[in-house]
Amino acid sequence: MHKILVLTDLHITPPGELIIGLDPAERLSRVLDAMRAAHADADHLLILGDLVHYGTAEEYARLRGLLRDLPWPTTFMMGNHDDRDTFCATFPRAGLDANGFVQSRITLPHAHILCLDTLAPDAKPRHSGFLCADRMDWLRTELARAPGTPKIVALHHPPFVTGFDGMDRIGLVNRAEVIETLQACADVRLVIAGHIHRTIMASAGGLPMAVFKSPCHQMPLQLGAGTSGLSIDESGAYGLLLVGPDGDICVHTEDVAAHKAAILDDIASK
Ligand SMILES: [Fe+2]
Ligand SMILES: [Fe+2]
């Protein structure tokens, strides 16, 4: 099985700036330590956007320092808090498509992961996501590549309604077009996303979907109006995909608490 680590919504801030009293850099470091300890053998790390909070060069430089010496090849994606040009200036080796969008394919021996760029600063309302015609063309080309090869599609904005009304208002504007495009490809096995800061499983258009928590602040399960700005100090987290040779995928999530509980073996103690 191939192990793909997943992070999303890092929201790195300038030094000294906290989000709901939490330091996103300190939270990320703690989660990375847990990932290194448990999954140094993973094949890849995928980061699903909202890499930083304000899109500044100072924040991206801070992120680059935090990610120094990782044991995994890393693929970055854009979220609504990112700035594409500033990101690219700091991470010049990041994967881009022919039009300069942060879109790339991770080629595993038995599957492809297609990483999309839903950042759209001009989309209304602000912070919603959009895949323009060029990005949709890239997606269609990649979906048609290597027929029969299982495809995992990754994007920041989930392409379905979550029930968090405020977040759904800043969701993926052309999600119906995206779902229709994915449905037309028999190889799509899973869609993964971030943006909500909460673990969510879904089926949309008949496709299985998973949304991952942030290493920092999370979304409380408070549905209804005004829910785009709510945050709660729960454990940071990361995700892990196990991709089998038959294209089957198992999705794990792991909370990283401040104090790790001891793992007890109930069988061995008897
Ligand atoms: Fe976020
Ligand atoms: Fe987001």
C-alpha cells in the first residue's frame, strides 16, 4: 500500500500573531512531529491549501522554514487565504500547470492524484472557489490520461453542500460543473478537500468525498447562519490515505492532542 499524508488549512501567521489564542506555527510543528514519529515511511505529503493566513511573503518564508527537512516529497495546493504569485516566489519548485495555476499530478504506481487550484480572488463572494475554463481543461485532460488508472482528486473547496451555511456561501462556485466532469470519468475513486476545518465524509453525485481537519483551529458542529467565522480550540490533526494496488483507498484521520494518551494493550495485560 502507498501512504499519502494529508495536511490542510495550516493558516501560518506572522510571528506573534495568534488565531483564537493558538499559534498556527506551533500547532503545525507539533503535528509534523507526530507525523514524523508515526509515518516517516510515507510516500508523499499533500497540503490542501490555506497554507498561510494573509498570503504574505513573510508568512510563506515562515512556512518554508517550518517545512525544512521533511522526509516526504511534498505537493502544495492553493486555498482562499493564499496568494499564488507570492507562494510561487517562495516555493519556485512547486508544481504548476501550463497556465501557471498550482495544479499537478502525483503519479503513484497504481493511481494518480490530481491536485487542483480553486483559488479565485475575483470570485463572489470573496473567499469562494472557482475552477476557470483553463483549469477545467487541465482536469479533463488528466482524467482522460491512462484510462483504467484509479484517480484521486484533491481540491481546497469541497464540491458539495456541508450544512455550514456560511462556509457553503464561500464554497466552490461551479461545483455542479466539477461534479459532472468527475462523474464522466469512470476512474475517479475519491475526492478530498479542506477549507471547512472539520472531518467530514460525504457522497456527492455518487462520488465518495472526505474533508480533513486543520493542524490548528477547527469548525464546531454548529450548523446554520453565520458559520463561516466560527472556530474552536480542538486538537490539531492530519490525514492519511492508504492506496492499494487495486486502487482501493482507506482514509484515516489522526488528532494530535497536546498530551498524547498512552496506548494500552488490553490483550497483553491479561
Ligand atoms: Fe482554512
Ligand atoms: Fe479555506
